Amino acid sequence: MIEKNLYNLSNENENKLNDWLLKFPRGQKKPAIIYALHLIQKENKYIKNEHIDAVAKFLDIKKIDVYEVASFYSMFELNKTGKHTISVCTNISCMLNGSDNILSYIERKLGIKLGETNEKFFLKDERECLAACCGAPMMQIDHKYYENLTTEKIDKIFNEIENE
Amino acid sequence: MNNNIKINELCYATLSMENPNSFETYVSLGGYSAWKKIIANSTKPKDIIDNIINSGLRGRGGAGFSTGKKWSFINQDSDEIKYLVCNADESEPGTCKDRDILRYNPHALLEGMLIASYAIGAEVAYCYLRGEFIDDVYLSVKKALKDAYKNKLIGKNILDSNVCIEIHDLIGAGAYIVGEETAMLESIEGKKGFPRYKPPFPAVKGLFGCPTIINNVETLASVPEIINKGSEWFNKIGTDKSSGFKCFSVSGHVNKPGNYEIPLGTPFKDLLELAGGVKNNKKLKAVIPGGSSVPVVPGEKMLETNMDYESISNAGSMLGSGAVIIMDEDTNMVEVIHRIARFYYSESCGQCTPCREGTGWMYKIIDKIIKGQATIEDFESLKSIPNMISGSTICALGDAAAMPVESFIKYYEKEFLNYISKKEKKAFI
């Protein structure tokens, strides 16, 4: 059977991965899986099976090893997402400072519910604390921190993104 | 309040300065002088370890174990490759202290990592940051590394000596469990973050099967000043068994939430005052003094407690990571534990049955309670679950999930029962 190559890593990403591998003892390939998936997700917004196959092929490891990592870590999205990922922290310190209202305001504003996506935005069902408890309530958009949120501040942040 | 309280003198020393995270700022405060001294004098590793043991420095990640003793578990005579790992996977709910060290004083961490690596005989060290830091803190660490390499403080033949130590930055991808030290080793090796059985402890068999020491960011960033000023200086600060400074993240219902680095043993009420007191002049109801994993302490008790390992333990809780979560008189404690239980249910790695199933059972029952659908039998079974998880799992996440539930029920049982009687009343109507 002829194997179809649906996706190949870009030269740039291959170079980055080769550099990354230098951090580890010679012959250790698996430690680069997480970084490889970050690189792919940055370009493609979410990770498809063909991406997993490409990482396994490049690192010369089993596909299941890559799939296991992709499915274990919460930052990796295996389903289609919008252009920007929003994580509103609703863990304890943020909750005490009104994060549930912040989250419902964002849901209404974007017209999507927690865990849903449209072309532009993916509202991630974030369960972790994002380590900015003294700036509660907070959120990350594409891993940039926005702290001490108010509805006015949120309007301004989304206006800026819309006008990008 | 005690106006002489010393704040932000160690790990946060650069915080009030312009360009706090630059190489020049750190050097202007005497940064890297401890490291240069060690290289110039070819200090014996054992002397450094003894120094750290005598200083009384204890792990700032949560466990509070003697840092110097941990280092001494490495067999110096063995010619095996050894590793140092810095745990920068800060993710205990309520904790944001390391993020400020990484953002504003990364060179103190790097210098601490160099000294620790030298002391344990490691030529390679890894700094593992949580994935969510990828476009924030990570950039500051990368820049600091570049500057330290440029100044020949890291790398091959450091300052033209025979000492070679490489420090590599690594990034995770979202998993609370990876903060557990052996899960972190699995993650660095490119696997799921499943904690390992111990023994063997990492100091014997750790990363890639080699002896490894894992230390928290704040622990390592405290090391250079101890070398500079001596173990006695550090040991004199704080209490008998809790030496030195500690960074506390004060969050929740306070006027000035923030990270405050204060001497251990400082009264809680002074820390609360530093943080501007309870918001809206309300009364203090409860405090979680060390991150979401530790038992809650009622406000009155906390106001009489000092911020050191022993005092907080006497108050029935733990100092943990130093995340102090303040709750005012109007806080609904069932809602708080509902959120904490949801977190542990999501973050249990699933390796051990008592934790995988138990965290789910606890969350589902608390969810039922909060929706007014629980019976008194449900509440009774909730009470029995923590005991079935504690001590039955490979790592401490099981205990971390069980302790808060137990303590919230212990102190605020009435609030749970209110939800239940509502439901039973409904059934009668």
C-alpha cells in the first residue's frame, strides 16, 4: 500500500526541532514531542492525526507515543478551533473576584458557550489556575495575560483584536 | 501593625527597580557574585551543601523539605551523569509567586540553578516552565539565559574555568500533575505526566535513569544570597525551624492582592494588613493558607496564627506553596469547595483508582448538593470518600483533593446541610 504523506513539517520547524533535540542526551527523541506539537498548533490552531503522524515520522518514534502526549496535555486541541483561543480562569481566586460573571459576559459578547468555537474565537473550557491570582479575574488570549478584568476592559481588548 | 516588617528583600529584590529583569539590574545588586566567588575559589561542593543545610532553607514548592539535605542525597562519588531540574510549573490554585520571580528576577533563579548544579555535580540543568507561560514568562527566561551565556556565566568553561554547566529551558503543555516532581521527569522525557513509584527517589534514579534533584523556583532563587551573606544571616531570619523569607501570594477578598515576600513567622494579621485588609470592610470568614490543596482555616483562628510551617500546622493546615486565599464573611463555602473539587477531578492523571474515581465521586456529589438535588445519604457518602483516597495513591494529588473537602465539611457542615434540607423540604411540599 502506498502511504500518503498528507502533511510534512516545514523546513523551519524541522530546524527548530533539531535544535531542541540538542538539549537532550543523544538518541533521546521523545522529549521533543511536546515542543513539536506546540510548533504545529501555533501554525494550524489545532492538531490533526496527520500532524501526529508527521511528528512521529520526523522523530522516528511510534505514532501512539505522540498521540498519548497530544491527548494528555490540556493545551493541545484535537478538534477544530477558531483563530484565537480564550481561556478565562474560573479557579478559586478568580471565582472569588467575579470570574463567573466575566465568563458569561464573554459568552454573550462572542455568542458562543464555554467549550464552543466559531471561526474567530475558541472559548476554551479552562479548568486550571493560570497563576495570576493576584490579578484576578483574569484570562489569557493566545497565552497573553489580561488581568484585573472588568466588562469595559473586555470590550476594549476585543475591539483591539477585531481591528487587528 | 509592625512597621519594621521587611518586604521583598530576597527573591523580589529587583521588583521595585527599573528594568527589573535585565542582566545589568541584577548585577548592580551584586548578582552573580556568589557564583563568581565559587568559580574563583573552586569551592568544595560539600561546603556549599553544608552551608545550605545550616541556613535552614526548606523547599518552597510546597513540601518544605530541607533543600541542603535533598542535595546531599546525591552520591558525589558516583561518576553517573547527574541532573538538576527547576520546577517552574507553577499551577497550585492561588499561587502566582514564581511567575513574578521568572518575570522580574530571572537571573537570581539562573544563579541559584548554577550553584545547585555545581553542588550536586550536574553539568546539565533544565528549567521546566508550565505551558501556559509560553508567550509570557518564557520570553523573560529565554532572554535571561541568553544574557548569562553571553557573559560566560553558563556553558562550557565558565569564566575560563574547567566548570561546564548547561541550562536548558523547557516548556510543558498544560497539566497540574506535572508539578509533582516525578511526573515532571516523565514529562521532560516526552511522556504523559504520570507520577512514578518511590523508591527509587529521583536523587538515585531520576531523569533518563540518572540521579536528579528537582527544586522549586523560589528555593533556587534564594540560594545566591545565602552564599553571599552566609547561612547564619538566613537562619536568623524567621523562626527556629522556619528560616528566611517566603513569598506569599495573597488573593481573594483583599484590597491589595499581591505577592509579598516577608520573613517566615510574620503574624498573618500583618500580612493581611500589607494586602490592604479584607475588601469592603467586611469580616474575615476563612483562609486557605497554602494553596487549594491544604485544609481551610477559619478566620478567627488564622488571625492568631503566624506564617511559618509549624504555626500553620498547629492551626490544622499547611504552609504549602504560600498561596493565601482570603474569603470574606459573605463567601459561600459550598461554592468554593465545588470549584476546588472540580479542579482536582479535572487534573487527576487517572493512574491510581482511588484518586481517579474518588475525585469524580466527590465532585459529582458536591455538584448535586449545590444544585439542591442531594440527599442526606449523598452527604454521608461524601464524608466517607476523602479517607478512602488519602494515602492510597502513588503521589500526593489524592491527598490534595481529599484534604480540602474534609476541612470544608469539618468547619462549614451547616452550609452543606442548608442545601440538603432545601431539597428535602421541597420533597415534602
